[in-house]
Amino acid sequence: MSSNNKIIFIDNVKSKESFFCTMCKFPLVDYQDFEMSKKYLSCHDCYMQFIEANKKNWEKGWRPDPGQIKNYITKKKSIIIKK
């Protein structure tokens, strides 16, 4: 007796939530990270570093350049390693 069972996955979720910050690529780890990710597509740390001080410019379309983000990631990694 043979059977050809197929499993079909139906995904009706329209918006997918990421578990990583779109800026620094670090994982989102707490409530604040997920809230900032919903609003600004960033973790809370990147929000504080880049968006909070530049909120008006951010709303007009300003984004940090790749060099700024790279420097921030380097600093963030060094802080994590030192702990």
C-alpha cells in the first residue's frame, strides 16, 4: 500500500516580523527592540544612536551612511566583547 501524503502550508500573515535590526543586523532581544523595529525598522540601540537626535530629518528621509553604521557596529561589538 502506498500513500502520497502532501503537506501544504498556508501562510496568511501579510506582514512578516524580522528578528534582526535592519541597520546593525544584531538580533532584537527585548520589548523595546521590537517596538522600535515596528516603527523605525531598527533596534532600540540604533534608534537612540541615529534616529532620536535626528527625528525631523529621519521623517524627511535622512538615513545614516554605511560608514556611520559600520563604525557603530564596531563600537557595539567591542562593548559586547568587553562584558
